[in-house]
Amino acid sequence: MPDLLRRVHSYAGRHGLWTPDTRVVAAVSGGSDSVALLLILHLLSREGCLRLVGAAHLHHHIRAGDADADAAFVQGLAARLGVPCKVGHADVRALARGGRRSLEVAGRQARLAFYAQARSSMAADRVALAHTRGDQAETVLLRLARGAGARGLAGMAPLNGHRVRPLLELGRDQLRSFLRARGETWRDDASNADVSVLRNRLRHEVLPALAAANPRVEEALARAARILAADSVWLDELARAETRRLVAWHQGRASVDLAELARLPEALARRIVLGTLETLDASRAYGWADTDAVLHGTSVGTDLGRIRLERNREFAVLFKRAPLEVAPAAAPDEGPWALPVPGVARHPAGRWQLEATGPMAPADAPAASAQCAVLDAGALGRHLSIRGWRAGDRVQPLGMRGRKKLQDVFVDRKVPHDRRAFVPLVLDGRARIAWVAGHVVGEAFRVTSSSSAVVILTLRQ
């Protein structure tokens, strides 16, 4: 296997982007990065590393004849490789006008919607995007200019839901050298030279200026993003543990203990507030000004987007302004939702995210915790589902001989009645409860000395 292919496949393995059974569709614009992505995935698919099931191209209807030629080019390339190709259409200018958004934002939203459709129509597990190390560097600079914290400066993630970015460690020059060596061509988008677009200005003016100080500035910025991503994961874990101690929930309202919050380091306190806001309303991004209002605001009521903040000396109470979108206490979450192994599933209202990684050797598994379960891969299988609590549900907790009503598990673990409906249950292909997320693992999925592989389930709330 050529070195570049080995690097991509090794990167994918480290971040759980695919397995030999993962069905992947490549997002292809026709530019050099996405053409290289399609060819790399095609070669890796032939090696048995994954299953390339198609290419997806969105016609934005912005550049008239050039966009038609881009679509034809992608279709021709896919046909030559023997790969199915889906072409979608979106009037991005109209979407931008109708939603009062920039062309860039409207285009991105249109692409994400189209990729979801392509993944569904091609029965794919993943959509691969062609973001490179240069794109990562530009993202870090953009977010730095906007005053982002560690989470924002971590840049683009290799794995985000069903979307994967296997080229984040490679530069554009490396990909173009790969294409030239194979006699492949690509389409150049003239709009990428328009420096009135901020990202293009960073690419053509700012990064070259920074390269005068550090010729490897792209690598340095990408490395900084990786470091900050690791720091952010650790801080998020600490914040989740403290959130359970300092934030009380009742009928869709979050009550935050301000005195205890003030005793924590500011970085941790802001993360607790941010996570609480995002749990209440996942439809928008919250930032410094919002957390500042909770931590240091006045006692007068304040609106933070769709969330109402009422604050006194002891507590900050946060709740959705009517109509509340929190389900009634007695009503379980809907579902089920599919969770492939490996893969990620998110609650549509943002209440939780569950990630499955592996299978891997037991020796490589992290230590189990309330938010991280380690289960026997053979017992678990590859096709999991997630749903909420239903009347009559029973589980055999780890170490017990018989099954137990889930209601009794919640009582034993002091889960408030109005939160039980929102605890995700992970089921195997035989509808057995493998994990009451955050609480107990099913006995049938215990890791033993004879377990040859394990799967890691991680809960983020």
C-alpha cells in the first residue's frame, strides 16, 4: 500500500472513522482535494479497508456553465471508477436571500442537507469530506479572530456524527502531487480566488504572511487544534461530573448553584454553564456573553436566545421560554435511533450523544466510568439501537443473577422521576438492554478473560 494511503488509513483507524464493513459515500465538488479523496477511498475500498458505495455532488446553481461542467466532471470520474454518483441541486442564492444568510452559510447548510439525503439513499454509514490540513488552519484562524475558546479552536473534528474527515493531516500540495503522479485532473473553482471572502483572504494573504515567520504554519496551527481538542475533551469530562453535582433539573428547568460554581476554576464553571444552555436548547450556539450573564449577571430576568435566565444571589434558573420543548416527565423519549459500531448517535433535541468505538483489544480499552462503558464485542454485535425507558423494561445488572425492573434501578441510583424518561438505553440486535447509559451495564455483555475484543460506549449529555 503506498505511503499516502497508509497515512490516511492509519489516521482513520486512530479516530474510528471506518472499519472494513463501513459503507462510505464521498462528497466530491470536483476540486483537487475532493477528487483525491474519491480516488484514495476507491483504492482503500479495493484493499478491503472500507466499502466505497458512491460519490455525492451538489450543484449550487451559482456559477452557471462552470457548475454544470463541475457536475459532468464528477459524474465522468465516478463512472470511470465504477462508483455510483448522486447529483443534487440547490438554489443557494435563493436560500441565502430567504434565510437572510451569507452565500457561504447557505451553501454549507445546503450541502449538509444533501449529504444526509445521499447517505440515506445509498444506505451509507459515513459521508467523507475532503477537508485538509490547510482547511483546518484556516478554521482555527477564523475562530481565533472571533474570540473562540479551546472548544472552538480545536477546529474541525475527524468524526462528527455521520461525517468523517480522513484528510485532515494532509496538505493540499501532497494531494495534488498524488493526483499528478496518477495523471488525474481536477476542476478549479474561480470563486476560491475571491479575497472578499474572508476564508479565501486567510488562504491567499494571511497564511502566506504567517509563513514568513514559520514556513510550516499550517502544520503548527493544525497541531495546536489537536492539542486544544484533547484539552477540551478532558475539560468537558470534568464539567460533566461537576454538572451532576451543581445543576438540578425539575420540569424542564435547570437550577445552577452559583456559590459552588464560584469556587471552581473559571474554565470549568463556564463549561458547566455552556453545557446546561446547550442541553436546554441545541438549536443555537452559545458563547462568552451568555455564560457571563449566568455567572455575573444581575438579578433581573434576561433572555439568552430562547432561554430565560432568572438569577439571584444563590441560584441561576434557566428554562426554555414557552412553548417548552422538554417532554413531559411521564413521557419516555421517542426512538429507536440506530447506533452502528463504530459510530455516533445524537438525540434530535440535543439531550445526549452516544458514541461507539471499536471493536478493539481489551488491553487498549480505557477505564470504565459512569459515562464510559466497556462491553464484550462478541456479545454486543455491530447493530445497536437507542431508545427511552418503557413500562415493564427489565435489565440484568452486572454481577446480578436475575433481572430487575428498570424503575427499581432508577430508584436505587436516585435518578429523579422527571429525568428517568430521558436516560438513553442501548440495546443489542436482540433488543436486550446492554447499557442503561450512565448507570448500569447488562450482565450478558460483561468483559471476561475470554473476551477477544471490546466496544467502548461513551455518553455525553
